Amino acid sequence: YTKPEDIDKIFKSYLDLYENKLPQLIFEYEALTKNGNTKLVETAVYLKYNQDGERVGFYGVSKDLNIKRDLKESEGKYRILSDQSLMGIAIIKDGILKYVNEALLKINEFTEEEMLNWVPKEFLNFIHPDDQQLVVKNFEELLEKKVFSSEFSCRAFTKSGKEKSLRTYSRLIDYEG
């Protein structure tokens, strides 16, 4: 159902589409559900023509945008929580860093831009040479699903070359499919 305050705006949009023979009309509005709640909807409308090329009506499709909004809210909450964490957090996919939080940036002295632009497995260059095999072994066990999670200590170097001891907690997640 359409909220009463949106009826005029939507009608004028349809009229503009019809009178000006626009290729399409895409708009968002809040629809009312049967139980009285509101739902953000995106609608795409097109002119319908008969065989003689005369305008005879409209056709279109609507989609629920609440899912997208809810996902953005959830991502925002995660980012706030992650960025407030004292523990460094990174998401690595196919050997490439996809996400790093503020704590990790403080620990290793790199910027987010620097880290997210590393080539695959470049992060291993900053792991102490004596610990690189341990890190690779733990990640491989996770990827091969031999273990559900991994916990180990290793040494890493900061951007300035300072050596730091890290306690690493790793877990396999489904990230972007």
C-alpha cells in the first residue's frame, strides 16, 4: 500500500513518465504493509505500448530495500565494534588483505591504504622469517578445514622495523561468497 503523503508525488512521477515518454522511472518510497509497518521499496516503471506504438499503460517491478538497509546497519555496527577493539583484526581472502581494523594499524604502523594494496601474501614479508612457516601451516589447516580455529604466537615487524610478539587467533569465515 502507498502512504497517503506519497500518493501525489508518485502520481506526478508516473504522469511525467507518460507525458514525456521517458524510457523509465525509478523511485523509492515507503510502502505500508498489511500489518501497518513501513517498508522501503524501490520501483522501476516503464511505459507499455501497443502494436501501433501508442502508450497504453505501465509495467514495472518493485524490490524491498530493507534488506540492503539492514545489511548496511549491520555492517556499520560491526565496523564500530571492530574499530573499537583493542585486538587487531584482519580479513584475508586468497592471500589478499580485504579488511583491517584500527588496532591492527596501530600495532604494525601501516596505513589502511598500504595494507589493502599489498599483493597476495605480501603480509608474510612482515612475519619474522623463523615464524613464516608456522603462520602458513596454520592458515593452510584452516583453509583445508582440518581445524575450525587456530591460536598461535608469532613475531612480526612493524613498518619501522620494530619486532613485536603477537598472539594470533584465526578462524575461517565466509566472506563475499
